[in-house]
Amino acid sequence: MKDLLPPPVVLLTAPIGACQGELFPEEHEPIERAVEKRRREFTAGRVLARRALEQLGRPPVAIPTGSQRQPVWPDGVVGSIAHTNTLCAVALSDDPALLGLGIDMEPAEALPDGVLRRVCRPEERDWLAAQPPEDRALLERLFFCAKEAVFKCTYPRAEVWFGFEDATVQLDTEAQHFEAQLHLAASEDALPGVLRGRIAHAEGHVWAATVWRDQAASR
């Protein structure tokens, strides 16, 4: 999984049960009325995120929740949290050339009935229909996963909301890459027009990860 994101990104994964612990007081509000499952998932993300902060040489701090349930990272840090019913993952970086990063993981199985039409644009569904039938369930999840990773990468900085229909994803399963074209009226400064990332399939999960680079800083 460490190949999903370039250095200097810290990527940690662990079972949800191995990441339980105490939350900071300001982290409790989003889960005050949540069911136990949701509380365990949320706690695992915060505990694992503090382990990642430690690897960056930063102190353990509270990670509040923003208006769209996104983690609010310390100044100078970009990151993303993902989890399934059993596994949690956190990616963090304090590289000033990165404006954002996003990861997502999903169970390697078909989307629930009716969800595909909401996730994929017509051209993406046409592409899926041309793929071998035995591959389509996994590819459906990869479309969902890639679009989730793109949203997680861009929203904390740009604060531009978009839906699944606002991004066209091209998957290259042989190279384990994807490319996402955003269809939004935001200015170039607010959002990248294209984001590229990596995909993977391992241990019953599919993964997607992408980074948003500051092109000016990279020159």
C-alpha cells in the first residue's frame, strides 16, 4: 500500500480494533449520538492519525471535524482518513508542495443495486459495459473509490462541493493508475482541472489515492 502515495507521505493502515483509545474533548461532538460501530470507526481514524503525526515529528493534537465531516488538520499538514468495517487507513504529509491528498478504500465487491447509476457518468457506464463481465464488480468499486479520493483531496482546501457526476474517471488497471477530469465552473486557482492517482486491489479491498500538487512550488 505504501506505493499508492509518493514520499514524503506517511500512510498507515491498521485493524479498527487495534486503534481504539481516548479522544480529545473537541473530537466528541460529531459522534455524541452515533452508534457504537460509527464511534469505533471515528476513534480509530483519530488514534491512527496521531500515530501518523508522530511519524512526521509533530505532537499529538486534536483533529476536529469540519462542516462536511472532513478532518481539520494542524497548520501545514494535509491528510485523509478512510475506513471500512474492519480496517482504517490514514495518509498525512507536511510537504508544502502538496495542497491536498486523498485516499479511499472499499470492499472489493459490486456496488449495491441502483448505486452505479449515481456514481458513474454515461460514458463511464459505457466503458464498464465493454469490460469482461467477471471484472465489472471490482471496476464499479474502483470508480466509486477514485471519486471519493478526489473529493477528499480537494474539498479541505478548495471548499468546493461536487458530486460523482462532476468528475469523469479513466481507469488503467494494468498500470494501476487513474485520471479524474473535474467538470466544475470553479476557477483554476480553486480546483485542479485534472487529478491523477493510483489504484490497488489487495486483501479484499480496493484502494485509490491521489495528491494535489502546487505547480508553482514544484517549479
